[in-house]
Amino acid sequence: MIVIENLTKRYGETMAVDAVSMVIERNSIAVIVGTSGSGKSTLLRMINRLIEPTGGRVLLDGRDTGSEPGYQLRRRIGYVIQGHGLFPHRTVAENIGTVPRLLAWEEDRIRARTAQLLEALQLDPAVYSGKYPHQLSGGQQQRVGVARALAAEPAVLLMDEPFGALDPIIREKAQDDLLDIQRKFGTTIVLVTHDIDEAFRLGDRVAVMSEGRLLQYDRPEVLVTRPANPLVARMTGSAERAMRLLSLTTAGEAALPLTAGESGADAIVVPTSASLREVLSELLWRGSECATVADANGAPLGRLTVAAILARARPA
Amino acid sequence: MPRPATLLRLAALGLLLAFLLVPQRFAPLFAPLAAGGAPPIYDQGNLWMLALSHLATVLAACLGSIVIAVALGILVTRAGGQEFLPLSRAVVSFGQTFPPVAVLALAVPLVGFGEKPTLIALFLYGLLPIFENTVVGLRTCPATVLDAASGMGMSARQKLVSVELPLAMPLILEGIRLSLVINIGTATLGSTVAAKGLGEVIIAGLLSNNTAFVLQGGLATGLMAVLLYDAVAALERRLCRNARID
Ligand SMILES: Nc1ncnc2c1ncn2[C@@H]1O[C@H](COP(=O)(O)OP(=O)(O)OP(=O)(O)O)[C@@H](O)[C@H]1O
Ligand SMILES: [Mg+2]
């Protein structure tokens, strides 16, 4: 758990970060969004003390991060940046082994961990271990960057616009991978982005920043249904708030039970993981009224109707 | 089957070694230049020994330049050392612009004749390219790479040794190469203050009006410079094959 208390950074007259307090639960993803210059990166970099705060403090699992040398703290916290920052003169395996080597792990353990991470990120260790960063595609470089940050099994991962340089399709894939990784390793993630869709997709909680201040920090659906002020409403896109709300619920969560006599044999079958937004779009496109929600094996679990979906597009 | 460049290299090396070890074999070649029965091949000393001490002087001076210039380059690119940049640059540029002949003339009264004044002159003359290239190399390390290095918990020292210097290495080596090559030529001046070197051959030729000697000293020095240039370039390519920054 990360507790941020009154964290402040002042550069001369500018308040880059102005008395921000927030709590990030263990095993959750907190996403920080905001316009350019709103202080997102500064806030993030104060968590691992790449930037020393002017005031306030950060507690990591109850311990003040100021109580140990910065470089030691940073070896326990993963860090991923836009444009990956891989070492161009080192192979993929050497890049990934950086922090374990700083921590003097045994070579065998480093090798095993490197292979495990490459596999988790769908890069064949036999093919990629010995390659140099310039021999990889942008998406592969980004994955190696994530693997490198996770190498020493950090409990916390900080990410500053990690997918900013990727094209939309690869970016979506990278987001899915991140969610998988997060579930697999139980990492607590703090991610900065200025892509509000990404924030809603990934965040258990989303922090909205403006001019150094934290405007609101809550679950995505709360940001949509009860924005703290007009600026948050504008940033979360009031024109699309109904659709955004639908995108936050999955078909599995919203499915109505199959009543006796219904076969569940609608023409349209959707997986439990589809969002209501996707299901509605499909129904409208096919001119249909209802869809069957099926599990991975195709067995029907419930149904969804247009009316039932629309009922969920309004704040409860 | 070796590549043509390799063959050319070997040929140049073979030619130089042959000339230095058995110069008399080349007598017919130089005879037309030695007027009036003068000896066609330098006969006042052993060419091989002269070449070796020439090379030793240049390498020793260069080693000194590398240590000082790289250390200065590192110092002025650290957060606390930036204020020393203008001063360091002035000192190092002065070393390059002050003519080596003048350095020799000033150094002889202080340290006497022989190798020492030459070493001082070459050392000063060789600082600038190494220093400037070190500074540029360290300054142009990509900011994201340095940020990642700090973010992963490298100390300032670890960052310098395992990231900044390796990334700056191609440029530093280029500076060293430049400095070496310039000094192979410049070292011939050392013979005016009695340092052992190939300059002796040239001076002897000038004194006795023997063009053959002048040409021999010049060619041997030139070949040596070319070969050294090539060797460092090969080392550069080898070390830096992968340190490509996209
Ligand atoms: N080293 C610095 N010196 C002075 N001002 C700074 C410094 N770093 C950041 N700032 C200022 O602090 C404010 C917040 O910067 P920060 O980089 O945290 O913004 P950001 O939200 O990450 O923006 P972006 O989305 O463009 O990355 C900006 O006004 C910026 O100009
Ligand atoms: Mg930023």
C-alpha cells in the first residue's frame, strides 16, 4: 500500500505538485490523468524519489520512503517510461538483469527470472535474450522495458506514459498484457497517462490532476456519475459519459439469469468479458433485441437485452 | 578469403616492416634522389630502433592525454563540475593552439634535452580532441536512458561506469584516434631537441640536402600514422558494434 500525504513540489514560483494526498491499495492499479504540465510525472517521480519533495511524505507499506538512500529505494520499485529507455549497448537479457545484478542476485536466478518474464510477455527467450534493443520493434522494446522493471520482483511498479509511443492496436494489446501481468504478479501499479480511455480501461481508481492539484481520486464509474467539479466532467468527457459508463461493466456482470423455457439460443452470442458498450454496439448493428452471454466453452450463462443495457447507461 | 581492405592493411604493414628492418633492399628505389654519391638510405642510425622509440614517445604522451582529458571531461559533465567547463576548455585549447615548437623551446631550459620536452609538447597537443569528444559523448547520452538508469537504482558512479562511458566510448575513441595520428606527425619535431625518433632522418636529410632521407623519414612516419589510425578505427568498430542509439 502506498500512502501519499500532502506531497508538494515547488519550482520557484510554480507549484508543480500542490499538497496531494492519496492512498493506493495493494494489488490495485491507480491511474493519474491530467493535461500536460499538470504535475503527473512530478508526482510519480516523487514516489521513488527521483525528485525530492519540497513537502509532505510517501509511506510504502507503512514505512517512510525518506528513511533510506534513494537508490536503494528505487531498486525495490519498478520504473517504466515512455520510449522505454533501454540500454542500447546491452542485450535484452542484460537489460532485464540490471536491477537483480545491482542487488547481487545469483546468475542462475537472474537467468531463470529473465526467461520467466520474457515468456510472460510473449517473447521467446531463445530468440530474444541475445538481441540488442535496436533489433526489436517498438512494441517489443516496450515489453522488454516492462520486463526490466519487473525483474527484481518489485511490489510497486511506476509507469510514466508507458504506451505513449505505441500505435493504437499494439497499445491495446500492451494494456491487456499489463492487466494480465498485474494479476499474475500481484503488483501495485501507479500509471500516468493523458489518454482518458486508457485511464478508464486500466484504473481501479483514477486520479485527475490539474495545475498541480488533485481534483478527484475515485473509481472510474464515480468519476463519470459524480464528477467533483466541471473540470473533471469535461476531462472525463461529459458528451460520452453514458457510453463510458457502459464500457466499465462487462456482459458477465450485467447478464440477466436465463428463465425457464428460454434456450439461450439467440443469434448473437457474446463472451462474459465483453463490455456492455461492445454488446450494445453489436446489437444495434445487427438490429437485434437480445444476446446470449456464454462462457469460454460456449455454454449459455445468461442474456442481455437492449433495454437492460440502456438501464445501466444512467447513474444508479 | 580476406576482404580487400584487410589485404591492403597487411600490405601496408608489410611494407613498413620491410623498410624499417632491411632498408638497404630499398636502395635502388631511392638512389635517383640521393645526389652526388650521397648514401641513398639513412645510415646514421638504426631505422627500426628509431621507429620504435618514435612510437613509444607518442603512445606514452597519448596515454597521459587520455587520462587527463577523459578525467576532465567527466568532471565538467557532472552536476557539480559544470562551472569548470569554460576554464578546462580554455586550458585544453591553449594546449592545442600554442605551437609545439614553442613548447619545445620553452620546455628545454626546464627539463633539458631529450624525450621529456617532446612528451610535454605531445601531451598538451593531444588533449583537445579527446577532451572535446569526451564532453560531447557524455552530454549526448539519451535522457531517457539516463532517467531509466537512475530509476532502476544505479548510483551516480554505477551510471557513469556502466551506462555513460560505454555510450560515449565511440566518440572518445575517435578523439584518441585523432590525437594519436596528429602526434605521430608532430613527434618528428622532437628530433630538434634530441629525442630519438624518425624526425632524425628528416633533419639529417635537410642538413645534408639529401631528399632521399627526407622522403624516407616522411614515408615511414606517414605509413605508421595510417596504420595506427586504421587499428584504432577497427577497435572502435569492434567495441561499438552494438552501442547503436536509435
Ligand atoms: N525541473 C523543473 N524545473 C522547473 N519546473 C519544472 C521542472 N519539472 C517540471 N516543472 C514544471 O512543473 C509542472 C509539472 O510538470 P510535469 O512534468 O510533472 O507535468 P506532466 O503532468 O507530467 O506533463 P506532461 O503530460 O506534459 O508530461 C510544469 O509546469 C513544469 O513546467
Ligand atoms: Mg509527464
